[in-house]
Amino acid sequence: MGSVCGSKSDGRAIEGREGETIAVPSVSSSSAGKGTTDEERRLASRRKAELDELRSQSFWSGLESDDQSEEHTLEWLNAIIKEVYPRFNKAMRAEILPMVQQEVTSKITGLSGVSAITINSFDFGSTPPVVGPLDVSKRSVATGNGQAIEIRWKLRWDSDCDINMKIQTTFKEFTMGLTKLSLSGEVTALLCPIMKVLPCVAAVQVYMVSPPTLDFQLQGTFRSMGDGMAQLLTGFVRNGVLKAFQQQIVEPNRMMILTPVVKLFQGKLEMNASTKVDDPTSLKHPRPEILAEIGAIEAKGLTAKDWNISGGASSDPYAMIRLGACNFRTKTIKKNVNPVWGKEGFSDFLVFNMRQQVQVEVQDDDTLQDDLIGRLPPLTFGEFAKRAPEDWYDIFEANPAQLATDKGQGDGERAATGKVKIGYSLFAFSSDPETVKNPPNKKTKGTSFMQVQVKCLRGLSEEHARGAKVNVKVEGENNYTKGSKYVASKNRSDADATSQRLAEHLILEEHEAPETVAKVSGLDLETVHAIIRQKPSFTCRWFEGLDIVLEDAMKARIEVEVELKGGGTLRAQTSSLMMISHILQAPDMTFDTTMRLTHAPSRRNVQRAQTVGTTTSEPTPGTPAKRGSMFSQAAHATGMDKVIDKAQHALHLDHRDLEIEHHEVYDLEVTFSLYGLTPYRRELLEPPSLGPSPNLAI
């Protein structure tokens, strides 16, 4: 099935003092750029007043007392944000711009008349975000010692951005620019693992449990392309910006900051040589708590959005369900205000936090731009899961900020635009192989879950170690990581990747003494110790997780390849490929391995290989030059044939390979964790790991 997982998005309410809800007005992007109206001026004035009020009421909500005196406000924090904002702006531009460009480019493929959209400038402006109020609480987690400190704060960002694009069509060039960008939501910082040595916190993980609310104003000549095309392009830009933020910071995607004294040791974090903490991948991308099967079963009494002579008023409805960074769209039911989607309206969602919002919208499917029929008021997953497994919900034609205000005032008197019946089933994860062999009955095809932790790779040059993407192909679907980062090796010796690979194998797997390996390799003992501790040749790093729901784990096969940014592909050797069912034999169904990759042969080399009867690889430009193996010379000089035999077995080489030079072989460290599904007990809906404990005193 592949990885689990737009449309319109409006303002969202921000909580003020003592739970007061401040409605954030929505600025319609479709009306922007047509001149400033009295209504727009009123909205701008109201927005400024709300921001001033938010600044004045920003305080620690974790205080034991009710004293909200000046020393407890968050003006100090907003002042810090203002000072670091210029660097934050530059960093965000570097991360977000390529994602927005890629998303917008992918959307225009096949769009009639439009050949390219190019982003000419991308700057978030000089106005920093404003945060507050802030809440601090304890939380139980599945990593480290099980304890964490959770900090949550509301964020509001009214950016005077400068984002300009060029739209190239068959006949003419048009411009599109974003001059105002409003973003709001709740940000979480998780301090964990908590340790007994200074500085007591190993890492800080920053993320949003739900996508931010996004509004913007557009200007430019693109509006002369016609209302339909202008609305379509506006939607592309909105979704591109929103998706870029989701990929960076919306659960399960997290930004991780290591404290300065924390280092990597054999793929794990350490405070010192004897204190290992956790795999950084599990911190950046934790395992979900629940798999939820959520679906729109049917709807009734929907407002008609279309009119035709033969059939009168009607709609072409479909439902859109969102949870965290994932979304699912049902099929469209033509000319029906009482649609039934049934089992086809369900999809699998991964739940990482009970505060994640369940968002359901019903839209009227139109050719140019879909019309909102209605949406659910704001609902957290914790609130949603307390309702009956199948229940009717009123939907309203209003933006999220208005619905949040209604909810805070007892739902108000807003008229519903229909009802939708939503169902759910909850499943827990199990490490028992029997749960994979005998999956539960479900409405969707997903029967088990696999998380792939992609860590690091060795053998690439600096040029190709940047921006490489790992693709884990399962059941015919591609699952990509983000681009890799290059981390320079701190090892100053001349030990090549082959020497490092052999040293690791002989010491960690064959249990040879470091002194013996140093004698055989010709490396000094300090270098051998550094190789084992730091794995310095693994300079291409991801530390990222991929979540994959499987249809039939007993038959599925894993294929792994690395796509290099400058072109070229590394592919797992045949001996490294495996059936997912093999993971059943591993302890707790978790398989930690180093996969051997080689260059995928080009068509020219395949033809040459067929001629001479061998398979060759085409080296990637920038790959470190081949060199003779120092192990071969040193081992033969000392007569240590036994060690050589072990080295041959580790690399699958013959004597000729060792005596001349090694093949271009790359090592990818990856962990596969397989889980079966079992029905989730409703009484466990609020375990300590899913929600914060009472607030800490600050």
C-alpha cells in the first residue's frame, strides 16, 4: 500500500488568557490584489489589535499561582525570536524553497497552456513570528528513560513576504507574487531523553501535531489568465507552501536539535563512552501510537451547489479527511445530496498524538475550483475517539476560525449545511509474529505496519552525499526519504572505506582484537579505535523514518535504491534484497542491517557485460578513486591467513579483488521494524504516553 496519509485552508482561533478564544479573521486569497476595500482595512486593523493583545497576554500557563505579573510574560522570548529571525529566515528559505518549487512544478504537469512556473525570489520578510501563551508539562515517551518535558506554544506569523514567480505559457509570460503570508498553529518542543548527566537533556524535538493554518494575498498579471486559471494556480501555490511546511515540521516529521555534548557512537547517541541513549532516527521520527481506520460512510441533507435544467439543484460531493500530515479523498458521487461512500470511504491513518486534529470536509467537485459544502468544527483525535465508532456529525460552511469561535461559545446558532456519518476502528501495534500471519478484519486493505529507519551511507563523495534520496519500494509503491546531508569525517587518517569496513567486521562481528586488526591493516591503533567509535566514512546521513502500511507482509518484497542528486543510482545487491516475511524471524521483528549497494549499470555497460560475460558498473562522477587494499599487503606480510579469510567472507571478494583493488561497494545502514495489528482497547485511549500530565510549576 505504501506510506500512509488540498484544498482550502482558513484562519484558526488562538487561545488567549484563561482559555479565551480569539477569532482570527480569514483573508481570502481569491479577492486579494483587487484593491484595498473597507472590509480589508477593518480586517487588517482587527488583526493588528489581536496581535497586540496576544503579545501583552503571552505568559507561562504552567505557573502554580494565578499571578500574571510582568516578569511572567513572554516578551523576553519574542525579543529573542526577533533577534535570531534574520538567520531563521535564511535557513527556512534554503529548506522550503526547493520543496515549494518541486511541488508547484509537479502540479502543472499536463496543465493546458502552462509550460513552467519558476520562483524568482523567495523571502519571508522582516516581520518575525509571535508566540504565546506557553504551556509546560511532563510526558511519558517510549524512548530513553520514558520521561520527557513537553513545551507547547501558540504561534502566529504575519509575514511581509516577497515571493515572486514567473508563469510561462505557450503565448505569453505572466507574474504571480505573494505579498502577505499569515500562518498560525501550535508548536511543540519535546525535551528528551532526560538523563542523569549534564546537560540532562540529550535532544530537543520541534514539531506541530497538526498542519498550520495558512492564508496569503496574491498580486500579479496572472489574474488576466481568467478567473478559473487564476483560482487553479492559487490552489497550487497554497498547497505547495503548506506541503513544504508539513514535510519539515508536521508530525511525524520533526526537527531535532542535539545538545552540544551529544555525539554519535555506532549509530546511537552518547553523552560519553559509557552512556548510550537512543537511535536519533527514533527521536526524529517516532513510531506511531495507534493505527486508525477512519472513513466517511455517508452524508445526508447536503446543500446543493450546482444547478442544471434537467435535474434541478444538486451537488457532486466528495469527502476529504485529514489527520496530521496525511489526507485521504473519497470518490466523487455525481448529482447526489445524500451520497453513500461505504467501505470505499475509509483509509488508514497513523496517530502520533491525541492532540492531532481530525479534519473532515465535504466538497462539491467542480471543473475549475471545488466549492465547500461544509466542514466539521475543530476536533482533536482524543475527542473524536471518545465518540461512538459510527456517528453523525453536523457540518458547516464556515472557516476553521469561525467554527472554533462557535465551539468556544457553545456551538453558536450557525445553520448546518448537512450531516456526515463518520466511522473509525482503532488498532494497536504488536511485535508478535502471529499477528502478522493472522491479521484482524479491516475495511481497508492494510493488514500490518512496517517502519523503515534510514540512517547513513558510506562511500560517496561530498558532492553526491548531499541531496541523495533513498527509495524503499514495497508492494509496487515508492517510499522516498528527504535529501541527505553531508557530515564531514573527523577521521584524519588515510584509512579508506574498504579498510574501515573490514575493521568494523573483524572487531564487531568476528571479535578480533583491535591490536590484531591494527597489525594486519597497517593502521595505527588509535585510528582503528576511531573507526569503531565514529564510523567516520558514513558521511551521507538521513536519520529518517518511513511509515509503510502493508497489504500482505507474507508475500511483499523489499527493494532499496539510492537516487543521487546529480544523476545515477545505487542499488542493493541481490544478496541484500529480502522478503518482508524474513523479518518475522528477527527478535521483536526488528532487523538492523547494513545493506550493500552498487552502481546500477547503464545500458552501455550492460551491453558490454553481455559481450564479455561479466557485469560491470559505471562509476558515479565524484566517487573516491579506487585504491589497493592495505589489508592484502599487511596480512600477507604477517602471515595472518585466517584474518584474510574472514575479510574475504565479509566483502564477498576473491583473492584477486584483495590483491588488486576493491569494487565500488557502498554500505547503507537501515533498520526494518515489522508490526502486526490487534484491536485497540478503548479504555487505553488516554495512556500516559499519549497525553501530557498536569502542568509543571515554573
